[in-house]
Amino acid sequence: MISSTTIQPSPLSSSSLPLSLVEKCQSNRELRQLQAFAVKTHLQFDHVTLTQLVKSAVGQSTPSSMAYAQELFDTMPEPDLVLFNTLIRGYVDIPHRGFSIFSRLLQRNLPPDSYTFSSLIKACANFKAVEEGKQAHCVAVKYGLQENEFLVPTLINMYAECGDAGAARRVFDKAESVNDGCVFAYNSMITAYSRQSRPSEAMVLFRDMQKLGLRPTYVTILSVLSSCALLGSLELGRWIHDHIKKNDLAGSIKVSTALVDMYAKCGSIEDAVKVFDEMGKRDTQAWSAMIIAYAIHGHGNTAIETFLKMKHHNIKPDAVTFLGLLYACSHTGLVEEGLRYFHTMTNVHSIVPGVKHYGCFIDLLARAGRLNEAHTFLITLPINPTPILWRTLLSACAAHGDVELGKQAFNRILQLDDKHGGDYVIFSNMLSTAGRWEEAVLVRKLMKQKGVKKVPGCSSIEVDNRVHEFFAGRPKSTELRKIVDALIGDLKLVGYVPDTSQVYHPGMEEEEKEDSLRYHSEKLAIGFGLLNTPPGKTLRVAKNLRVCTDCHLVAKLISAVFDRKIILRDVNRFHHFQNGRCSCGDFW
């Protein structure tokens, strides 16, 4: 509350309230006191005074302060563009109110400017309102603002948030400001590609920035590191890290945290630990990133130790921290620890679990064979179970051979999402393993009737700073085919027996099943790596699906026979193969 001694008539020699008085206000009550004082001093209709009060109310960003700002605005007979823009900016979280004010602006024949449209388009981005965003874009074009250097990044971001990276790129390509070297436009487009999981295109733009001599900002670096993590390219990641050091961008906690995440997702837990250890200050996000890094690399106990160190430093955990802990426990069989942390999250830290937390909890129980507990937990959730949650249970049922519970899970998935090919494959394979061939054939027929296709296995490996991709199936390259054939032949000499139990095709001969296994994408990638890298070099492979048991066995044998360390990232985690063993302990 502003004391009576604060406001004195003597300083009011001008025709409006001093700005310093308005800036000191921290509540509607204080603003109303000033408004009352303005009435007493005959300033209640003064344009500058009312504008100052509206700006201060909008700046408080609360529902009550915005209601008061609207009340003040409505008393003004001739609000100018600055005042309209101020109120529209305040409604960035209430798009329809912002557009209502915008309509009043147009009715008064006031020409909107870039600030007007920036606020409107930001509101559309916040609420994924792409149609309204397109309308605002069209009006901006009418006023000749489509290439404004401040508006272009906002438009790019809006289209990206609404899931239309194509429209975002068209705005980017047409803007003259881009050719003039607008860092903000590049940042927005790189971020858009990163969020749309199009990392290669993000990296191309980053290289274009360098050619133009544009200095990257923290926003650029964070998006580029995220893209690099998606690519899984360690050498590229190290190059970006060097670039960060050379441009003095390494001091930010956020950048260091992004580096930890990038190195972990590119397969180098050692580099992730080094960056983390060198951080002068660590916040919740940094600790969480390190916990998740240990989790995805199968170091469950180390993840827990890191959490205990985090608590020792009095850093408060958040939902992401516990997601990392649950993931770590789930993938290393630490069931009791996982159960304890789930209850600690809800009962001690009052963190409301999300779908991912529930998924980890179900996976934790199901992996350990406690399928009925997992099912009971799933059907009693306070939210409607998603296809992903049922899918988690289905995968566990397949691993443990519980066909009947798997059938329940499969039927529930079909009710929610019948277009995911992996579900049909998992369930039909489960039926085949149980000898229920007729049912398995019916599931395959159902899949065909619905036009659902299985996602093909794809693996990539980085060699000489280039990422090479391989798809499952007999390779076109004769040289690669000979290498893989010879490789399998060598492994058979040391006792390798192909696990054809994982190939479920009625009528297929044993030899055909072996051929099918032989040309899985990860085997092709590993064979290519052995052919094109010097002896002893670590092979880093990324796969878009879960690694199968046969490929897992082959990778273990190769690591022993050829004295190679192999780091394989599948859809769930990292597998570190060395000396004939895997970091997952065959639990994945």
C-alpha cells in the first residue's frame, strides 16, 4: 500500500502523474489509490496518466490486473495505438480477448504495427490456434509487415508451434530480413526444425548462419544441441562443443545442461559426466539431466547415487528428476527402489505424476513379471489410460508369455489407436510363440485389412563425420552383403546359433528365417562399421526400434571376437557391448 506521505500535490506541476509513482505500484489497490488521487487533482481523463496506469496494470499479468486495465482502457475516449498494443500484449494468454481489442483498433482506422501483430501471433502460438494465426498473418501482409525483422521470427515460431514447419520455412525463405542476416529469424527456424524432429535441416541452417558470419546466441546453441542429440552424432556434437568454447557461450547452466543431454544421447556417458563435473553451479535441470543420462545408459545405481548427492546439495527435485529415477529403476530391475521413489514423488514432494511417470511405473512392475499388479495399477489410474500405457503392458506380456492378459491389452489398444503396426506384430508374435498359429494369422489379416504397416527397422552409424543409414533386408551393396555373410560365418565358428524363434512367418523354412535375421538393420550398420573403421575403434549405432534378441547376441559376440566396443542406442536405451557382455545385463 502506498502511504499518504508518498503522494504529495507539490510534485504535480506537470499535467500528469509522475511515472516513478506508477512504477512503484505492486497491486490493483495501489493503482486505484493513484487513480483516486488523479481524480482529486483533475487528471482522471489525462491521456498520459491513464496510459501509465494501464501499462502498470498489464505488467502485473494477473486476471484482476487485466480486468482493471480493461476498465481503465474503456474510460478513454481516444486510446492511441500504443495503448491498444499494450492491452493486446496483456491478453497474450487469452487470444479471443486480444482479437476483440484488435477489432476495435481496426474500427477506429488505426493502422496496426509490428508490435500489434507480434502479440496476436504469440497468443496464437500459445494456444496452437493456427487458423487465427493465419488470419493475423494475412492482415499483416495487407499492411506490408510480412517481412518485418521483429515479426518474421514470431510468425515462424507460431507456425512451428502449430506443427506446420513447411509454412514456417516459407515465411523464412520469403523474408528479406533473413538475407540481411537476421539472427532471430534463423534462431526461430532452427528451433522449429528441432522441435519438429528434423535435426538435419536445423544443422544445415546453423552452417548457413556461420557462412553469413552471424554470431549464434544461447537460443541458437540450445536448439542446435537438441538437434545433435536427435541425430546421435557424437563427432558433430564435439564440434559444436568446440564452437561453444570459441564463442564464449559455455558459461550458461542451460548450455552445460544441454551438453550433458547431448553427449548422453550421442552415446558418450564419459563426456556427459565430464561436462557435469566441470559445471560451477548446477540447478534442478542439470542434476536431472545427469540422472537421466545414467538411466538411459543402464547405470541405475549411479543414477540413484546422483539423486542422493542432489539432495545433499539441497537441490529440490522436480517431475523430470523422478522420471529419470523411475526410468533408471525400471531398466535395471530395481523394483523396490522404484516403488519407493514413486511414492516419495507423490507423498513427500507432492508432484502429480504424468503419463510418462505412470508408464515407467507400469514398466517397472511388468518387467519384473508382476503383470497382474501392473494391470491393476493401470485400470485404477486417475486418468484415462493412453495407448502407450497399454502398449507398455502388452510388451511385457510378450516378454513373459502371458497371452491372455496380452490379449486384453491388445484389444484395449485397438479401441484407442488401431493404426500402430508394432502392436499387431507384438501380439501376433506372442500368439505364434504360444503355438496359436490360427489366431496369429487372423491378427496379421486384421492388420492388412486396416492398411496398417510395420515401421521398417532402420539403423545408422557415423563414419568419417557422415551418418550412414541402413534398412532391414538384403542389402543392394554386394560388398556389404559379403561382409555380413562372412561375419555371421565367423561367429558360427565360435558357437553362434541364430535365434530363429523370433521369426514368425508360417511356412518359412529355417534357412529363410536365418537369412531374415542376418540382414537386420543393426547387423548391416555394424558390418559397415567394421569394414570402414580402423581396428579397435568404438562403433556407435542408433536404431529406431527395440534391438531384437538375436542382434543383441551378435553384438556381444562381435565385441569379443573383434575386440570392439559397440554402443547401440535403440528406442528404449543404450547398450554398451564389450568383451562379450552388455551393460544391460540382458535385461532390456
